[in-house]
Amino acid sequence: MDKSEDSVKKVITDEERLQLAAKLDKELDEFIEKLPRKKYEDGWPEDRWEEEMEKHPFFMKEPPKPGQELHPLYEGLQQLKYDPDENEPEELAVSYKEDGNFNFKHKNYRLAVLAYTEGIKIKCGNQEIEASLLNNRAAAHFFLKNYRSSLRDCELALKVKPHYGKALVRAANCCFEMRQYKKALEFCDEILDENNNNTAILDLRSKCINNMKVQERDDRKKKSNLKKKIQGEKVLIEEIITRGYNVENGLDGNSQNINLCLSKIDSNHWMGKQFGNLSIDKLEPHFPELVNNRVFLNESNNLVWPIVFVYPEYKIMDYVQQFNEEQIFSEQLYYVFENFPEWDHERKYKPDHLNVYYETSKKKIVKVDIQKTLKDILKSDGFLIKGGTPSFIIFVKESQIEKQFLKEYL
């Protein structure tokens, strides 16, 4: 069959083909250039690509911290890993154990405790796994210095798996840290029954024995000191009772109460705390400045009291830490006012120009004879020792503030 000239295929030369390709490339570039530009937001920024990469579950080097936002893929893997419908109890327990081990390795002991706890809750029925979870949680508690919790987990692990070596060693160390040396020795001996060449346990056992001796010595010393303290308190209160001092909420100073209290002392009813209503805590000073200056007996068997001087004119106080009951009151005044106090700008507080008063238990004011001893004054009718500290009110003689003060009590 003949073909017409129009139907004959035109042959393209190499030069024409190259020209056509160049034209198509140019048109494609122009088309792309005219497309609307949009910022790419799905990738990692160049300045933070390493940080973003570490957040990805496949590349992260550290486990997520509590409260940290999780990568969606990480959340999905977690759900798959811990889904009880997708895993057997034993598999779940192992997964939690692995998580705990990972956190433990990175010293995230609190997260490790949480992971091991979740594994323990499953109760998978495999004694090896359950004992291991308890022992591992004990290890995490130990590094957190939760020795009591660590010991409890060790004991639980030993119930599941008796003679569990790792649990026995940790239990012994927990007891040592808690100074329960006798119990620590029992764990050490159980370990040495299996391996009497365990040098670490032999060393721990030796330390326990030495510390037990020191502890027993210290306990004896404490008991001896306590006995001396109680005896001292007993004698102190006995002397106060004998003198008939009136102590607020403790002893009213009358002969009937004194005889009752003394009879209790003689009949060995002292319990280190109280005679009748008088207890050692009622002799403790209430003023912070005198907190370590409770009344005491000196070598001469005299009571030495903390004293408070009150100056209503200036609304201030002086605190005398030690005032021997056999000392003349005026001597203490001369000592206190040997130099003019800073607050006495007028220099009128002179020892021989002062009047001293005390308030009775019936809210009356009594003038003090400063030529008497403190002992005689404290034994005066109505004198009340409050808060373990006798208090006195001081005025300049014939001053206006003294007259006004006395007028209020008339």
C-alpha cells in the first residue's frame, strides 16, 4: 500500500531534540516559580536538629522525665508494650522490670521504684521474676537511703525466694545502716552458712560486733547520765519543797502540801518528773534570755536562781542568770547598777536610790527589804515564782512613776 507524503513521519534531528528539551525545562521552571510559596514547618530546625532528634524514641539517650511531653510514637510504643490485652502477665512484669533497670542504671532511683512497683502489682506468678522485682526495688530504696523500705522489700523477696543471696546481703547492709546490729548479724550468719569465705560479709559482721560493743557502752553511759539527772532533779525539787517556796501551778508552800510531797520522796514515789503538782518543767525559765539557766543546786547546797528585774518606767527588763539564794539582795543591785545602764540617760538609777517590789499570788504589791537574802524574800508570804523565774519591779525612790504605779494597787 502506498503512503501519502503527509503521513510520512518527520525525523527530528539531535539539535532540534536538545532545543525542545531546553524549552520544556524553562517552562517547568517558570511554572514552579509562579507557584505560591509556603513555609515548611514539618521538619527539624537547623539550629535545634540534635535536640529534636534526641526526643525521637529511636534516638533518645535518656528516658523521659516526669511531666515531660512524650513523642506520639513513644506513647504508642508504651501503649503497645503495657497493654494487658496484648501481653501476658509475665511479659508485662518483665517489661516493667526492664524499665526499672533502665532508670536504675541512669540513677533515676525514684522512677525505678515506680517501675518495679508496677511490675510487683501484676503478681505474674513467676517466683523468680517477683523476687527479682522486690530485690531491685530494695536496691533503689537503698540508694535513696530509704533503709526501712529497702529492708521490708528484702524480707518480702526472701519470703518468695528463701536464701536469696542478693536480698540477704542488702538486708544485712540495711540493718547495719539502721544500727540494728543484732539483726544484721543474723543475716550475715545466714549468708556465711552458704559461703564462709565471703570477705565483704565477714568484714560487715566484724563491724557489727564492734559497733554493738560501742552501742552497749553508750547505752550504759546514757542510762547512768539519765539516772544522775533524775537524781539531781529529785534533790532539786526536794530542796525547793523543804524551803517552802511558792511555785506557780506546782506548790503552794503550805506545810500540809510540803509534808505530802516529802512523804512521796521518802516512799520512793519519785518517777523523775513530778512531786504532787510540782514538776521539773514548771521550773524551766519562760524567757528566751534565760532558757539555759534553770535553777540549780551549787556545791554548797544553795539554790541559784535566774532573776528578772522589771523597769516599768522604760518598759524594759534585766535578766540575771545566777542569783544565789544566800546573797543579800542589795549586793545584787550594786552589781547590776555598778555602771549606769545605757537606757538611764538621766543617771538616776543608783543602788541606794531604788525601791524594789514584787507582786503576790493575790495580785498585791509588797515592798522588798533589800537587806534580806534572796532566800528570805522568796519565802515571804505571797511571793509567787512564775515560770521558774522570780521577778522584781524596780523604781527610783519617790519618782512620779512609782507613785502612779502604787496608786493603781491601792
